[in-house]
Amino acid sequence: MTVQGSLRGDDLCLYLSGEIDSYGADKVRRECDRIIEGNMRAARIIFNMEAVSFVDSAVIGFLMGRYKKAAAFGIPVFIQAPPFHADKLLGLSGIYSIMPKTK
């Protein structure tokens, strides 16, 4: 799993690729937190999941933790381009009610 972050205007875009599972969630969590903490002035955070090849239930905890971190600073969080398998899991979890999908 790799994470790349970049500012696009006022948006902090986090590009995730690879697998988000119980085994690799800690690494991705630390890297995302580092990027988020360095960009707390962002107007919103977007998790681009287009290149994610596999997820398990750890993705829900991972995203919720980042959401709580951003919410403490009033920064909304969005999910972009989840692949079908991730979209299905995220939809069933209800996570889109607090982190909507964006284009």
C-alpha cells in the first residue's frame, strides 16, 4: 500500500494504491496522518481510491480514524473513485453518510 498526498487548490488529495487490509492498515494510517497533520489548512480532504486493489473491514476503521482527525479541525472528508469491491463494502457500512463520494 502506498499513499501520495498533494494539495489541489484548497483540497488535500490523498491517493491510495494497493491493498488496505488488517496487515497494512497501520502503515497507511501513519502515512496519511503525517500528510494530514502537515496540511491542516486544507478546505477538505479527498481519499482517491481508484488504484486500491483490495480492501477488508480494516478500511472502515482506517477511514473513520482519519475522519475523526479531520472533523476535530472542521475539515470535511470525501471518498473518490472507489473500485467496485470497496464501494460495496463502504456502502454497506454506511460510511457514505458522513464521507460522501465525490467526482
